[in-house]
Amino acid sequence: MSRPIVFFGTPEFAANSLRALTKVSEVCAVVTAPDKPAGRGHKLQASSVKQCAEELGIPVLQPTNLKSTEFQEELKAYGAQLFVVVAFRMLPKSVWAMPKLGTINLHASLLPDYRGAAPIQWAVMNGDKSSGVTTFFIQEKIDTGAILLQREVTIADEDTAGVLQDNLMREGADVLSETVVGLFENKLSSTEQDRIDLGRPLKEAPKIYKDTCKINWSRSAKDLHNQIRGLSPYPAAFGILEEGEEISQIKIYKSALGPKIDGKVGQIEATKEEIVVNTGSGSLRVLELQKAGKRRMDAKSFLAGHPNLSQCRFV
């Protein structure tokens, strides 16, 4: 089997690919982020990829400087013919140009659409019916290298970004394994992205900021439902609730399109079990939410502690 590779990655999304690759190649080493303080005790915590590598008995490198001569010499000593990158930071050319077969990346979109930091979230927020995964060669400009393999994944109407991420994680591991085998057996050709004409502007996937998460209730209920799905479970869309003199930030994790109601934008109609908010077009049922400093709960539980919610409004 052999097929010597070095794997670069950090989160669980990447760890799943690492597990799959050990079945089709020899993973000589893993490169991941340094351990970071986490939790109340600020104890150092290893990345998901490091934990996985240690379970599998694979050597782990955790450089703070990817341009370090010492790190690059250590990397070169493994003699890997291919580098594989999944959810890792940008590599300098002196690293990605090192192996004989090149360096490939797994991206959670159907490139050239959704180049950038948050392809999963934006696909859901935009109301897309499908997404996918792409393997491609890394080059200097991010997410623009020649495409090797792609696989489409359906997005169901109520899927959140979290659900889509899990689906793409599974498909991505399979596609990545197929790509690695194909490259070592010289059975794959690549397609330059600038040769792909979609007949429309490319969809973008910029980084998610706080403003991206804030709900503007004057938008349509459908658009807000997609925004909530696309930001759930993290970092979560939020609305500003006005309760008399009190102003609260409310994260909303789950919603559904609601019945037609009259009233101003942001007005709330609440029963003992249901929260309905008027929007710029239609209404939105808020199904799961969390007040700052409190636990996440369903609408019925939230209403038990806010019996006068109909007298409040989102602003």
C-alpha cells in the first residue's frame, strides 16, 4: 500500500479524513495546531487531529512558525510524496511545493463557488439546495488551484450548517481517499478553475462576523429562517429583545416559517407553547433559543420564564 503522505489539519472535520486516509495510505506524520488553553481551568487541550494521530500512533508536529527552517527540514525528512490539507491555516509555498506529487486540499464546497472561510454557513444562509466537496491542488492564491474530484451533497429544507457539515465531513473523507489513491496511481487529471464558466457570478464565502449573525427583522421570514439555519449551532444568529427597560441578546438556533400575523416588524405573538415574530414579509416561529447567560431551551421552556413575552418586541 505505502503511498506516503503528510497530513495537515486541526478540527474534527479533518480528523475524520485522517482516519479514512490511514486505510489507503501511509501517513508518515501529522501537522496540527499547538495545544491551546480551554475550559474554566485553562488546561492545554490538543486538537482533534492530534488526539486522533496519537490514537493511531502517528508522529505529530506542532509548529508555531510554518516558515521555520527547522520545521521544514523535519518535514522533508519524512520523504512523503504528497501533502494533504484539511481545515488548516495557509501554507507557505516552501511547504506546499515540497512533495513530488504536490499538496492537495479538501474544500467544503463545489469550487469555484464559495471560496473562502465559511462555505458551509453561506450555502445554507443563501438557501441553496445542494453543496458538496472538492479536492484540488494548492497554489498561491487561496482556494483557486486545479480541481481533482468533486461530489455533490443535497441540503434538505431544514438542514442546519451543523447537519451539512457532518454530511460533508463523511463525503469529504471518501472523496479525499479516492483522490489520494488516484494521484499515486496516476489515474487522475485536473481542471483549472479559470476554465470553468458557470454563466453567473461566483458565490462568495467570507468570514463570519458579529454583524453577519445579527437578525434584521425587516427581512423576509424565509431569509431569516435561512440565516438561522446557516449559523446554527455556531456562532448562532441573534436578535435584540426589548423587554420594557431591559434589552437582551437572544440567540436563535432553530426556527420555522409561521402563520400570517398583523403588526409591526419585530412584534411577538406568544402562547404558552409558541413564539411567533412578525418580519418584513411573513412571520417566523422561534423554536429553540438562548438568552445571554442562560441555557439553550425550546420555546415552551423559555415562555415559562417569560409569561409576558407578547408585550415585548425584537428590535
